[in-house]
Amino acid sequence: MAELYDEIGVGYRARRRPDPRLAAAITRALGETETVVNVGAGAGSYEPADRSVVAVEPAMTMIRQRSAGSAPVVQASATELPFRDGGFAAALAVLTVHHWPDKNRGLDELGRVARRRVVVVTWDPLDFSFWLVDDYFPELAAIDRQICPAIEEFRRALGHIEVYPLPIPHDCVDGFLGAYWRRPPTGVGRTHTWTRACAARSRRSRR
């Protein structure tokens, strides 16, 4: 993953701008947890500003794009988090799990370091349809089914989870693929009602 984003991550911060409505939903999902580890943090999108955060990112290209004054960052992989068991109240992973080299191990690591809650923003490849992909890039759907864990895989790794739809506004300012459902890339036109990601939240007992 580090090698991939060291190659394609140039200019990532300009394309991936946090949308305040999605940020608010993520903050609500984190609840009153006072410390958060943001795994696969990239350039720092969606890191809550109202609590202590430590970011984890393997790619130096992404780390260099983090804003001055953003959360401290550790260069490490999701599959080997360099923290003690239960070292954070919550773990956060936003649109990143599908990139991990060993997804099951990475999810285990989230559960190991978070003593109260794990929040993951993802999409379920078994229950996901998006016109831009279906009509123009069907190969992407096939790739997603191979690399993106289904919700049941999160349940097996984290135990009891709660899954919430995350509506994507038509004027979402972020640049992930699903954000383009009503502002498609140049040369592609059609409208759609809305699309959504899934926020899978695991409530963990205190240790």
C-alpha cells in the first residue's frame, strides 16, 4: 500500500477535501471517545478536531501532504499497529480497508488497540450499485468485489457491529468515486438520486 500511494498519491490532498457533513457524521459515530487512532489516515481528512488523535499512514507521499498543526502521524501499516492493547478509546478507518494487504489482520489490529469503539467508513460490495460504475466502468465493480470486505467480514473480525447508511450529498466536496454521482467527471453525464457508503461501528466493552 505504501508503494502504491507513494506513486499515485501526489496531489491527493487537493482532490480529497473533507466534506463537513460527512465529517459531522463520523464525529457522531465516534461518540464521546476522548482518544482516537486514525488508521490509513492519508493526508488527514476526517480527523476530529475536538479530541486527541494519532494518525497512522504507511506512505511518505501522503504524510508530507498533511497540514501543519494536524494530528501527529506514525508511519506504519494497519496490519502492525505500534501501540499497546487498548491504547486508544476508539479506532477510525475511512475508505481505507480495501487497500490493506491483509484485511483480516488489519481489522484485528483495530479491535486490539481500541478499547471502546471501532468506526469504519466503507461500502459493501455485495450491496452497492452506482450508475457511474455500472454504466461506464463495470470493471471497477468486479475489482471492488475482490478487494473490499463485505459487511459480514467486519462482523466476523469485530463481533457485534452496527451498520448505518451514510448519505452522500449531491454537492459533496470530497473527491472519492461515490461523491461524483451528480457532478460526474467531464464528458460523463447523468443524474441519480443519491449514493451512500456504510459506516460500520463496533461498540466494545471497556477493558
